[in-house]
Amino acid sequence: MNLTGIILIILLILIVVIFLIGNLLYNLALNPKGDKSKVFGNAGFEFEVDRNDDIFKRVEPEDAYIMSDDGLKLHALVVKQPSDAPSNKWLIGVHGYLGNAKEMGWRNAEFYNHCYNCLFPNDRGHDKSEGNYIGMGWDDRLDLLKWMDYINENYPGSTIIMFGISMGGGAVMMTSGEKLPDNLKLIIEDCGYSSIKDEFIFEGKSMFHIPYFPLVAAANLICKFRAGYFFGDGSSVKQLAKAKVPMLFIHGDSDVFVPSAMLDVVYDAAACPKEKLVIKGAGHAKAMDTDPELYWKTIFDFIDKWS
């Protein structure tokens, strides 16, 4: 075998190895059935937390279901105000990466305390929602449009606000650029990322110490084949450039999972009326607990201004 043939065989082997590792990275990040605790266990996420402020300790949630545009049965937990004190105000609270609707029972308790009915979707591929991949907010944006339709069909005359944390923050920002119902009054995002690609580039370097090319880039191609989207498709920045609904942006300045520098990127991109809040000393998804008084005062001042 000549030198050219040997080089071609080596290149072929390298390409196969790169795509095998890319597939491994895809499964690690986006396959909901894989165990990610060993990798993401120190990221600062909280899932099953026994807290006294959990709505579900006071009110039994109802199950709600919709069908996505691509035929998935999606689930949500619904908590309504008491029948003797009904409300037409609705919150859609969107959980983060690896989370579920149950965690929003304490994250969004203050909205219920302020007379909001609450709908907490399980994103595709999470808990009781069908799906073979994690949408990272991109496909979830279309699912959120469906959940707004669900509220409007079942509870006519309602007003809606959306809140999303971490991946949920990315989802609500990506939703902001779509055609939205007139009764969606405002959006609140907490520690969302500027794009799926930006987040995976950051995590590739900080968590795995690998550059985007070639391994994460290979995972990007595999994502297109297996999930139907490129990482670059899921851009909060591009969607925010089309946004019209008022938005509040929140981030902790000690966030090392979704870097706090992304706050200025998404805030500057937003074409809508907007405000931002930086919570000093807060890590990822910790802003609420780090300074709850400032956090909730800012949120409800923003709601009073725009709803």
C-alpha cells in the first residue's frame, strides 16, 4: 500500500472516531434517557427539594395534555386559584435542563401567591412528556405556543405571562420572536443562554476541555440528523431581535454554568421594552434564593408596569 492509501485510511479512521465521540456527546447532552448525574451533578441544579413554599404542598395539581405539531403527547401540571376566588391571570412556568414541572412548584410559588393560576409544562423528553431528545428551548418554543392555545381555549378571557429558568429561560426567549397571542402580556427569563451553540461551546471548553471543532461540531451534525435542528438554529439572540412583548432579564453574576456575560448579549439583542436584574453572588438558577426580596420586588414591579 502506498503512502497516499495509508493517509486516506488514517483520515477515515479519524473521521469515524470523531463521529463516534460526537454521537457520545449528543447522547450525553440531548438523549433524555441517558444518566447525566455524573457529569452535571455539580452544576447547581435542584430537582426534588422539600420546601415549605412548594405550591404542591398546598394545592393538588391537575394534569393537562396537548399534542405537539410533530405528534408528541406533552404533559403539564396545572394549579388553579380556589373556586371561591377565581382569577383570569395565568403563568406559564418553564423548567430548566434535566428538570421537570414539579420543580416549578417552589420556584414559582410567589406567582400563585399573587393570584396567578399556574401551568407548568414538562418539556419534550422530560418526565411525562414524550420525546426522544431534549429540545434545548428551540422545539420547545413551538410547544409553548400550543400551551398558550390550551389556556385560551379552556379559559377564555385570560391574561398570560411566561417565566423560564435556565433552559426554560432560553425557551421563553426563543418563543419571543414567534407570532404570539395578544393576551401574552410579558416574559421573564432567568439565566437563559444566548444560543444553544454558544452554551455548548462554553460547556465543551469549561466542562470537557475540548474545542468546538471537531468534536462538538460533530455532535452538532448528529443533532441535525437525530433531533432535526442544528445548535445554531436555537438562537435567543435572533429571536429576541423580533420580540415585541416586554421582557425582564435576570442573571446571577456568579453563574458558571450559563455565564453571566450572556445576560448583556441577550439584553442588547432584545427589540422589545426591557429591563434587567443582576443578582450579586448568585450562581446558576440561584438568584431567587440569593436575594429573594430584590428578586420578587423587581419581578412584580415589572408586572405592575406592563400587565
